Amino acid sequence: FPMKLNNPDLLRSQSYLNGKWVDAKNGEMFAVDNPATGAHIAHVANLGAEQAQLAIDAASAAFPAWRARTAKERSIILRKWFDLINANTDDLARIMTIEQGKPFPEAKGEIAYGASFVEWFAEQAKRVMGDTIAAPIATNRMLVLREPIGVCAAITPWNFPTAMITRKVAPALAAGCTIVLKPAEQTPLSALALAVLAEQAGIPAGVLNILTADSEQSIAIGKVLCTSPTVRKLTFTGSTPVGRILMQQSAPSIKKMSLELGGHAPFIVFEDADIDAAIEGAMVSKYRNAGQTCVCTNRFYVHAKVYDSFAEKLAARVSGTLSVGEGFEDKVTTGPLIDDAAVAKVEEHVQDAVAKGAKILCGGSKHARGGRFYQPTVITQVSEDMLCMREETFGPLAPIVKFTDEAEVIRLANNTDYGLASYFYSRDIGRIFRVAEALEYGMVGVNTGLISNEMAPFGGVKQSGLGREGSVYGMDDFMEMKYVCLGGI
Ligand code: ADP
């Protein structure tokens, strides 16, 4: 591993199954890359279907004792995990930057964000409430109990290697569920480091299992997790096509599903907006993680009256303040894209737009450093027929469309199968309510480009997914209601 850590114990190449660190059954390993250089930084155990079944069995065996613990006991253990994550922030962020590419300060931000879900659900564990219901029969009493759903499975992506794990594992464990996690093949080291700390925090064997695998074995493991009747719930963050496959595979066992899938976030700037504030919002919502988040703005709609000034200011900010490079270099704001396919997709979107008449205000091609670095880009004269207006770009491209009419821009913003995040800027209170209510999205940022935190319900509508993560609602996905009717009282 090309970097010194204060706590080298965090670096693991084995998977974590039933409280033990294990190799793949056939001894196979797969390589983990540094996306900034393409160099191998580690080799990690490549588990498969058979060990996935062992992990399910372990999670199933651990479930009765874990659910029988008091909520307070589970809360104390989660709180300890939170403290350990915080205490190891720098090392965890180092591991993340080197395997994922995001700038080191941003990686530290993600560790804090990821840890916040553990803290939050440690607290929420103690606030699981039931109900009593007025019964229609005088001698009956009716109760609603809330119980953990059972063994859960989680599949997570590479763009938030820590936070997407804690946002699933913490509420599951808080509820009293046990879990089998398959992290993204690009970022297994961050997941394993969390397991080291979970073990240290006292999370019992079998309660949290982490199976690392390459892309091929991930598919095999996914099949086992989806088809197992023991797994009562699957929680997934990733692309819409894969979400669709997992849902299909899970249909025979009627699994409860949480899906956080793709987005195609619109960012609307009305003529009455505070333009400087809109630029700030645009910068964070578009260029964070080099545009590789599911809530990143994908398309800008700017009113004709402020179109030119917004586009010029945004291009000036992008070329003046964003600095592309390796995540550990000084002042770098924009790291590499995750892989060559990601770079090819941004290139395709830009070339397609230019061919259809778009104008490049800044960027527009691969960065001079080569590799997986792409220049932060702003384009204007954008029309709805361009690829970037229909597909999720997942890169540092800001296409700006001109509009004049509120109803028309709402129609355009909603004209997609996605419905995750949306943003708009306006200072008119009537318009703010009107537009916020009209947008068919699970999340709306009004006069802000940054909406995610542990207290907010994160999730999408339409083909952006099912369920909500974080917030007071986030444990619902890991619990079932049980209705108890007492008669003869
Ligand atoms: P991304 O485009 O962000 O890489 P994916 O949806 O391809 O998103 O991957 C997200 C997660 O889903 C990763 O952990 C990956 O290994 C896993 N995955 C991808 N394809 C499958 C599949 N067919 N079955 C199970 N897991 C899968």
C-alpha cells in the first residue's frame, strides 16, 4: 500500500465473515486501483456465491441474540463505532482518497458525513415507538409493535465508499437486524476498514458481514443475496439498470427493497434569483466528487433574462477556482473520474452536445494530465435533444439551457424517468411553494445546492428508487409492523 497510516491495522485484504477475517475459498484475489494513476494499490479477497451463503447463515444465526439485546445496548455499541470512526478520520480518508480519487479534504468530509449516520441511528435506536389503537370492540385491545425485519443484505457503490455503507448498516443494526454487505469492487478497502472498527466497537460476530468481490463475483453474490428466502430485505445504492435486475431477482422471495438509484437533477435559476447565491449552489451541487454523485446537478435551466450573466459567472468560477489533480495534492478540488468508462461517457456527452450546436465556455476535453482526469466543463446553447439532457452524465459537465416560462421549465424538469434531487433558485415565496410542490422529485433544494445530511430523508421517486435513508424515517425500511389484537379483556 503506497501510503503510511497511523493505524495500519485498518488496511485489510481479507473479507469479514462471521466475525473472522477470511480469504476467498479458492484463494483468489482482485486488484484495487488508484484512479489517479491507474496503479494497483492492493489486492483483496475475491469471494463468491458459496461464501455469500455462509455469510447469510452467519447473519441468520446472529439475529436472535442481536435483536434480543435492548435498544440501549445496541445504541451504546453503535455510538462506540461512531467514536472510533471519528478517531480514525484521517486514515479512513487517506484510504478513501487513494482508492476512490476524491480530494483528501472532501474524503474527510465524507468520513464525518458517514459517521453522522452511525451517531444518528445510535440515538434513533432508542426511539422505536409502537402504537395503541382504539378498538371497535369493547373487550379488545389493539397494539402495533415495531420489530426488526431480520437478515438484510446491502450492495453499495464506489462514489461514497463510507457513507453509503453507514447509511444502510447503522439503521439496520439499530433496528436489531443483522446484515451482509457487498461493497463496490472499486472501493473495498474503505468498507473493510469500517469492519475493523465495527469489530473493535463490539459488534458481535455475524451481525455485520462484509464480502469483497470483483465485478464478476459481485453478480454471483448478488444472485445469492436476492434469491435467498432468509434475506428479508435488500438495500441497494447504484445505477437504475442494476436496481432493476436486483428487484427482478428478488421477486420470487418477495423481499422488502430499498433502492437509491440514478438521478438527473435539474437546477433552475429563475429571473428573480440571487445570482451569486445560485453560482455558489451550482458549484457544490455540480462539481462535488467531480460530478460523480447521484444528487449532482445534471442540467441547468436558466431564465433568459439572467442566462448570459449566470453562464459567464459560472464559467469564470469554474476556470478560476477548480483545480484538477490527485487527491493529496495541495488545493486540488477535482480528482480523477473513477474509471476509463466514466471518462468516455463524459467525452461522449460533450462531443454529442457540440455536434448538435452547443458552445463550450470552459473545459470541453480531457485534462492535460491525461489518465482519468477531465476538465470541469460548462456548455451553453444546449437543447433537449442532447444526450446530456436525457442521461446521467456522472462527471464534471454543466450544460445550460435557456427558458422563459415557469410552467414550461417545470414540464422540462419533470420530463425524465428519474426523480431523485432537484434544485431551484428564486426569491418569490409564492413561486417557491408552487415550484417545490410541482417538481416530481424526492428532494428539492431551494436556494441551496447542498441538501444531504443525516437528519433528512434521502431518496427518490419514479425510477430513482424506493424508500428513504437517514432521518427519523430511515429505520422504517428495516422494520416491520406487527399488529397484536388482545381479546376478552
Ligand atoms: P455504478 O455505475 O455506480 O458502478 P452499479 O449499479 O454498476 O453502479 O454498481 C453499484 C453496486 O452494484 C456495486 O457494488 C456493484 O458491484 C454492484 N453490482 C453491479 N451489477 C450487479 C449485479 N448484476 N448484481 C449484483 N450487484 C451488482
